[in-house]
Amino acid sequence: MSRLLHRSAAGAPPVAIGGEGVELIDAEGRRYIDASGGAAVSCLGHGHPDVISALHAQLDRLAYAHTGFFTSEAAEALAEQLVATAPEGLSRVYLVSGGSEAVEAALKMARQYFVEIGQPDRRHVITRRQSYHGNTLGALAAGGNEWRRAQFAPLLIETHHVDPCFAYRFQEPDESDDAYAARAAQSLEDKILELGPDAVMAFVAETVVGATAGAVPPVADYLKRVRAICDRYGVLLILDEVMCGMGRTGTLHACEQDGVAPDLMTIAKGLGGGYQPIGAVLLSQRIFDAFARGSGFFQHGHTYMAHPMAAAAGLAVQRIIARDRLLNNVVSMGGRLRRRLEERFGNAPHVGDVRGRGLFQAIELVRDRASRAPFEPSRKLHAHLKREAMARGLMVYPMGGTIDGVNGDHVLLAPPFIVSEAEIDAIVERLGDAVDAALVRAA
Ligand SMILES: Cc1ncc(COP(=O)(O)O)c(C=O)c1O
């Protein structure tokens, strides 16, 4: 009997004992292709020898030094690397231990920034429905995943939610991409005006929506419009690239493809590739200057922030991605994944949409393709699908509530950047079989 409180109280999952390349191995010796990188984490796959030796070397030198007393070479080097490759204007780095911590810190940075510059009335956070920003209370409040929020709602800080930019579900049939992008962005401006422009501090959005809606990229110039609206009203733009960032979409930062740079950006997951828990906030010089000229410090902190082992892992992972030009593989294998998915599911009666960017792709399952009607949530199609995929040696990331937190099912794919053509083909073949089997089980 396991003494762990697992994700499901119903029992323990298989025991992972090893990993090699794109595969994880369980205690029974079964191998699973990690087609979701866990949850879009394992960008270099498992057991990468260069990351392992970098971690050994760091451990031999220094495991930990509290940031109240010291900085470390690893943390300084990682910050240099992140700033050298950051979107325009982001020039400082705050290192934490994961995505939720990064989002919490970004929200508090936004608030403290406005206090420091003499605009203490700015307190409202606007985010989007059908988004996810983490599970700690501030990040959960920011998220727009109704199911995740519901039971904790009495504990959550006030936040305000506007429309997502989610073409398959919310673009009208006769609406152009430009018109839809304008309409989705308008809901942000409307909300700012409703709350009072001088009372809004930040808008938070995932550049490409990940787990909640399934690899949903923005349409046309949506993000440019959002950037312009934020600038018009002095609102900070926080892009959450915890899941979609650090190369997953084919560029180091997903927002590069939209021609937009945020004021604050959160990253995690692929930053350390799962070799250590690490996240970060990248912040603009003007926010740093406000702290430096004002109170002189950011009033926050964690015991394990800028942990040398975590920083060494992040540095090793990012150096390997650059050294081996792995973003080229993300683009070419992402293209192959997309083509294979379209071939396999293009005429499938219960796959309504194939979408995503780079090695961040999803399929959305529907009861009826023409009407796009979802399956009954009580069928738990996504849960069947996960089981059927695991039974075929395939890890994918299915989720329900795609449309509104209750209805809809999708499967997210986020394989390691080192994935090969043959492995892409095997992923799609096993996924096809798992979808067929899950549809039978959920019938
Ligand atoms: C976009 C986004 N933000 C924040 C988080 C929270 O990250 P973590 O689970 O590392 O706390 C996640 C995790 O899935 C995420 O996808």
C-alpha cells in the first residue's frame, strides 16, 4: 500500500524506474513513448547525458546557498542566458521553483510596480476564460478553468475574466480571422473600461493556451491588439509561457511568432526539462527600475528560489537546445506531427479539430463533426483515452472541459524536441488506436 496521496485516491499509478530518450520505463519493464513530455516538460527527453553530467558537476561544487546571503554562478549564468535570448525589453530574471510560483511572483511584481510609481489604485487583474495559470491561490484565481476554481472560489482573490481567443469554438462561421481577433481583443478593452482604466494593473494570458483548451494559438493579430490595448490604458501585459514557451512552439518564446513582447513573462516546464523543478519571471527594465528607485527590493521570496541545482539544470538544458539547434527539429517534427495527425484524423467522425504550433499540438474530440457537439461529460472520454493510450505504451495529455470547463474533450501532445520521424509516426499510430478504443469504451 502506498502512503502517498496520489493524484487519484483510487490507487497508485505505475512506478517509473528509468527513462531513455523519448521513453519512460516502469517497474514491470514496460516502455512508454512520452508524447506529452509529461505535461509539456521533458523537452530533452529522459536521461540526457549532458544534463546529468552538468548536474553532477554542480552537486560536487555547491548544492545550495540561501539567496538572502549569496548568489551563485549557476543562477547568474542562467539569468545571462535568459536575458540574451529574451523578448525585447525583458532584462531581468527572477528564478523560482515552478510555474505557479512564477505566476504568483509576476502578479505581485505588477502590484508592487504600481505602488512604487505612485498608482496604488491599480489592483485589478484581468485574465481569460479557458486558461490555466497554476494551482496556488493567486494563480488559481487568475486561471479561467471553472472546474479547477469552483470549490476554492471562496478563497480566491478577485479577478476578472474576458473572452478567450479560441477560433474552433468561438469564431463565427462567416467571421474573418481579423474580425474575430478584433472581437476577442475588444472584450479586454470593454472590461478595462468597465473596471476603470486607472484601477487595472495587469492582463494575464497564455500565448498559446495549453492544458485547459488544448494547444489553442491566437488568431491573426489578436496579441498585437492586446498589446496596444494594454499600452493605451497603462496596463501591464503578463504572458504566461509556462507551458508553451522555451521552444515548444518552434521559437524560443511563443510570442515571437506574434510579434509581441510582454512586460512580464512566466516560464517553467521546458526551462529545466524536468531535470530539476524550476520556473522564472522575466521582467522589463522599467519594472526593475521602479523597484530599484523605490523601496529597493521586491517584497517576495522563497527558500528555494534561484536554487543552484535548478539553475544548473536550466542552464544545461537551454545550452543543449541552442548547441544542438533543436528548435529546427521542433519545427520539422512539429510539421510532421501535424501532417500525420491530419492524415489519421482528417476524416475521423469524432475528431473535430487538429491545432497547435510546433511540437505543441492537440486534437479535439466531438460527438458530431458538423455541429461540433461534444460528448456527454459523464462519459469521461478523456479519461478512457488516457488509459487506452497508456495500455499501448503511449503518454498523452487528455483533458475534459475544453469548451467551458465542463463540456468538450481534447488530447494534448508535446513530445520531446529530440523526437525522430519514426517516433512521430509511432505516436500517431498508437494515438489513433487509443482514440478508437476509447470511443468504444465511452459509448
Ligand atoms: C500556462 C501554465 N501556467 C502555469 C502553470 C503552473 O505550473 P506548475 O504546475 O509548475 O506550478 C501551468 C502548469 O500546467 C501552465 O500550463
